[in-house]
Amino acid sequence: MHAPVDVVILAAGKGTRMKSAVPKVLQRLAGRPLLGHVIGMARSLAARATVVVTGHGAEAVEAALPSLADGLPLRTVRQQPQLGTGHAVQQAMPWLADDGVTLVLSGDVPLTRPQTLAALLAAQAAGGPDALALLTVDLPDPHGYGRMVRNPAGAVLAIVEEKDATDEQRGITEVYSGILAAPTDRLRRWLARLDNRNAQGEYYLTDVVRYAVADGVPVVAHRVTDAVEVAGVNSCAQLAALERAYQQRVAQALMAQGVRLADPARLDVRGELVCGQDVEIDVNCVFEGRVVLGDGVRVGANCVIAHATVEAGAVIHPFTHIDGEAAGVVVGAQARVGPFARLRPGARLGPAVHVGNFVEIKNSTLAAGAKANHLAYLGDATVGERVNYGAGSITANYDGANKHRTVIEADVHVGSNCVLVAPVTLGAGGTVGAGSTITKDTPAGALTVARAKPVTIPNWRRPAKRKP
Ligand code: UD1
Ligand code: CA
């Protein structure tokens, strides 16, 4: 039986090397703040309590927390000033009960797998009720990390920070990940003994290892093989490298599942991409939020698709931008969209709809077989089956104060360059002549032409240019 697990997330540090006004833990990886990834770990562990230590940029970090927590109860404590990782954990201690095990996570180490944390907790439990467990990894380039100092028999003696290390210690390739698990009562007593007599003048959390060793408590190192799992983000270069590593994993998983990626190195998934069978994705596509691609969907090069469902057999041609935001976008089965199309929130395309180049659709439903092939705008419209919506036509859906609906019934043909001034309904099977401005409902089956009367002024001279 495990002791209850309480999580402390360290998110108060400055992240000086990012040279950003945005706190480091709010920098984005795969479209999500680093801290969001770490909170996700606490959620997956079903922790009893989760305490987030804020400090640098605390207002911004705390303001972001409700959306990052997504329902997970979090307590925040401020660390002011920021005197080191040990000092940070000290701030959280009043909120942690002695009967638990505390798992310390770093707000800047975003990609640890839940199974790895579970294994660390199991290693802690296996070491006995007092054991301290550290997550470690071997790095070919350990620069910047705390090194694991062991005795000749292999027992852990201490963690030495890069700046405090001797040349010999800098040669150690096993590093501390920033993640540890310890019985809370023990941790509380070790933290009370910390001092800041070191190269950085900080209270190092890593010094608890020395105290554990001095107390004769078992110190276990749980060593992982995948450096990505424990990689910390301290610079823009590390953030970018981790982003690539993450995207490569996503690409490999998609291909393993049968998705045909033209180039796994040129795909970015910033959310959840769910694919059916025989999906093909060309280069340089970006997916955001939850995107579902049905069986046989093809996505051309350079598309951005966010918060959308694309049903079976639909084709998204190159350079298409789809963003459903909260309302979502649906592209029906066998539909064709793009190139250069823009689908905005609430665009719902039925089966076999065609939307061509430079067509923008917002909060509109297009029924089966409707077509808007060139240079057009449909906003707040209900478009019937087989409607043909001509080039250059727009819905004037906004009167400056309110939005109004345009209803285009089945089989209507709207000629080129029409303005449909909403609210307005075009009756089924009717035709609207090119260049019409429609301000009144049109009858079913009729031809309606509504153009301004041509004006011709004979012998008209252009005004002469004024001399400057
Ligand atoms: C820390 C470890 C190092 C380890 C590395 C792994 C210490 C002393 N060193 O070093 O052994 O190899 O992580 O990534 O723990 N933070 C606070 N308050 C502070 C200082 C930091 O909350 O006063 C937070 C930061 O926001 C960050 C985390 O603690 O999320 C780690 O701090 P950072 O300064 O990045 O430590 P490292 O030098 O990377
Ligand atoms: Ca760090």
C-alpha cells in the first residue's frame, strides 16, 4: 500500500536565459505552456494535493492556472524572493501532510511520462518508508545539470551542481532530472537544515541528498534511458530542441498507426490529432486543438487546421486555413476545400461540398453538394443542397450593430459579384443575376436581377491633376 502522493510543482524561477518577458513556465511546447504539461502529470497520478510554487511572474502564472488546471484542484504558494529550489519547496511544506510522500516536479521539465513517475514512486516505496528517490538519466552532454556523485560501490552520495562541481565531477554523465520523491515528514526535516553556502548562494533542494545519506536513509536513483523525458528547458535552443523531439514522437506514433506523412520532420501537432485509416498528410501542416481526420482524408501541403472534424474522403487542398475555435468546423464526407480557403468558427460543410480558392466561410451551414468555388464570403448563412454561389459574391451579414442570417434555399444559383443584404431569404431553385444587390426576399424558381441603373455621362473629362 502506497502512502498518499502530494505533488509540488516548482514554477517560481526566473528562467534568465530565455530572455523573455513571459515567465519560463508559460513558454509553449506543442502549443501548451510548459506548466500545463507538468500539471497534466499531477493529474495522471491522481495526486492527493498539488501545490504550485509561483514567484517570478507570479501574477501571470497564477492567472494562467485555472485554464491549465482544467478542474484539478491546485493550491498556489508564493516564493518571494526566489532563493533556490530548496527554498521553493520549503514554501509548500505547510500545505503537505506528514503521512504522505511528496513528489517534486519542475515546471520546466515537461515531457516525463506518467509511467516513469509511477516507477519512481514505486522505487521510493521499495526503498523503505524513509527512502529518498531521485529520477536520473545519463546524458552525453551533461552540461548545466546537477551530477550524481556515487561512491565506488555505486551508492548515491550527493548531487553536485555544475557551478559547484570539480573538474572530475563535471565528467560524470549521470544527472539529476529535477524530479524526486521523499516521505514528507523526512523532507520537512531535511529542508529545515538547508544552507546557501554554494557557488550560487542559493538553497538547493539537491542538498537533501547529503542529509539523507548522513541520516543513513536509503537513497535510490531511478535511472531512465530516454533523455527527452527529463530534459529541462533553460534556453530558447533547448525549448526548440524539445519541441522537435516531441513532434518526432507524435509523427512516429501516427505513422505506426498507418498515417502517411510525406515527411515526419515537417509536421506539427499542437493538441490531439485523431486519424482514421489511409489518411495522407503532405508537408508543413500544423494541427491545433482537437482535430479529427476521417478515413481516406487527404491534407495538402501548408495547411493549418485547428478545432475541426474532417469526414471520410474529404480533400483539403494546399494553403487552407481552418480554425473552429470554440464552435468547431465540420468538413463533410468527400468535400473539397481549397487551395487557399478559410473556414472559420461554425463553418459546417455537408457531404461533397466544394469550397475553392479565396473563399471565407464563418458560422454557416452548406448542405450536400453546395459549391462556392472562387473569391466569396458566406457569413451567418444557411445554404441549401446543390446551391451554386458565384465568384465575388458576399453576404452583407453585419449592419454595423447586429449580425443577420442569410438563407439560400436548395438549388439556387447566385451569380457573380452579388451582395446579399441580410436578413434575406432566396427562394428554392431561383437565380440571382450577376452584380445584384439583394435586399428583399426572392421568390422560388424566379430570376431576380437587382442592379443599380447604369449612368453614362457623355464627353466627361477627368479633373486635371493639381500641381503640388
Ligand atoms: C535544477 C537542479 C539540477 C538539475 C536540474 C534539472 C537544483 C539546485 N538543481 O537545476 O540538479 O539537474 O534542475 O533540470 O535544484 N525554481 C523555483 N524557485 C527558485 C529557483 C527555481 O521555483 O528559487 C524552479 C524553476 O522555476 C524551475 C525549477 O525550480 O521550474 C528548477 O530551477 P532551475 O533554476 O531551472 O534549476 P536548474 O539550474 O535547471
Ligand atoms: Ca532547469
